[in-house]
Amino acid sequence: FALVLAALVSASPAFASPELARSKNCIACHHAERRMIGPAYNLIAARYPNDSATVTTLAERIISGGSGHWGQMPMPPQPNLSREDAEALARWILSQR
């Protein structure tokens, strides 16, 4: 049973959590409840609907970077972040309501 469970967990898509955000250094610019360099996670979640289209859009922004969505401070691109991790982070951020 333990072997099957381990196989399922390792084969499943990335699960986002505060630990994933820390490991990808998101917390250098973002905080759960207050604006830092970038917007707080709860503000992002409040602005956007929690649906698959938004997850895709936010994942693309996380990977590509950008500016103008939350002011003039640009978000640097994260090209080394996998699509799965970016989508997992987007889903986790949207759950921070």
C-alpha cells in the first residue's frame, strides 16, 4: 500500500503550498496578506475568479513576467519554473480568499 501511495503522489501534478512559494522565492516580493513589492496573495485571489482560465493566465504571467496589472513595478520572468509548478502556484494563490 505504501509503495502504491508513493507512486501516486510522485506521479500527481505539483501541489502548491506556502513551502512551494518559498522554494521558488515568490516570498521575496509577495506576502499572504500585505502588499510588499508585489501584491498580496489574498488581493490577487480577490481580484480574479478561481477558474481554469485564470489559472492558465496567471501561470503564464508567473513564467513570463510582466507589468501593468498591479502598478508599474515589473514582475520578473521565472522561465525555469515548470508549467505544473506555475499552475499549482496559481491555484494556491487563488485559494487565498
